[in-house]
Amino acid sequence: MEKIQLRQEGIKRLTALSRQPKKKQEKEARIAPLLFASSTWQKAATIGLVRPTTIEFDNLPLFIRGFAEGKKLVVPKTGPDRTMVFHEVSEKSSYRKSSFGVEEPEHHAPVAKEAIDLLLVPGVVFSPAGYRIGFGGGYYDRFLADFSGDTVSLVFSEQLNADWQPAPFDQPVNKIITDTYRKGEQHEL
């Protein structure tokens, strides 16, 4: 199946899951504690993450936990040249929706890529090897090409699909955490 079709099917699955709020919240409640218990989260001082759309993993509790633990949280802003720059945010930060419908921080100082210890990478479809199909802009693949920090994706089991091959420019994440599977563990899809 082509990436465009996989992306469309993935968005349909995420949309269907978002229409079942109780089920979605139960899955998120299984995934978040696995992230918080990981050494990756615990050792990270600066964490990059996006403000979620309604169909994605609701990571707003991650913001609350990160601020409570004194972590520096950084959120991306996209540029016209398909790049991302992360900006430090606080509990009082204000956001503006981008043309993609994603909230981006207003009036904050940029943070160097090298300063980010952990990047929580969103996506639509994920392979067991950590490759992902995003929403189609290529922003994360470009950012990850020379990113040296840890990368983790929080993934609903509905997003897992082993029946596709990544393109040469696709960048995998180091770890996938889902409601049924974590990259690196034995699992049959």
C-alpha cells in the first residue's frame, strides 16, 4: 500500500478512536505511565512535544507532569521552508493555531536542537521498527535527520502497521510505547 493510502487509513482509524473517548482515554492511561516510568523520561531535562489535535494522543497530561517535575518543555513552530524550531513554554504560555490546525507557541525564545534530551514524535502510522508516516509535511524527518537526543512515540495499537517499507529519507524513532506493544519487545502484529 502507498504511503498516501496508509496515511488516509491511519487518519480514519484515529478519527474513529477519537469518537470513542472512553476507549481512547483508557489507552492513553496505559501508555502514559510506561513513558513516565522509563529512564528516557526520567533522565530528560528538556523535552520536545507538540500540542495535540483531537485525534492524536492527548499529551496535555504530559505537559502537567513535566512542569510538576521541573522539566523544560519545548514546543515546535513551523517555518515556511518546512523546518521546525522548538520554543520553551510555561504553564502560562499562549498558543496560536497554525495552518495545519496545530497549536504553536506565541512569543517565546527558541531552544537549540542540541539542548533537547527527549523528543516525543507524533505520527499517523508506525512500523514495529520505529518508522513512521506523519501527516505529510516531512517536518519531523528533516528535524530528526541530525537529531542526537532520544526519540519516543506514544502510539495507539490502531496505528501499528508492518506492511510497508520506509523511504530512504524516513527517520525511525528509538522507542515506541503503545497500549499493547513496545519496540524492542517480542510481539506479533
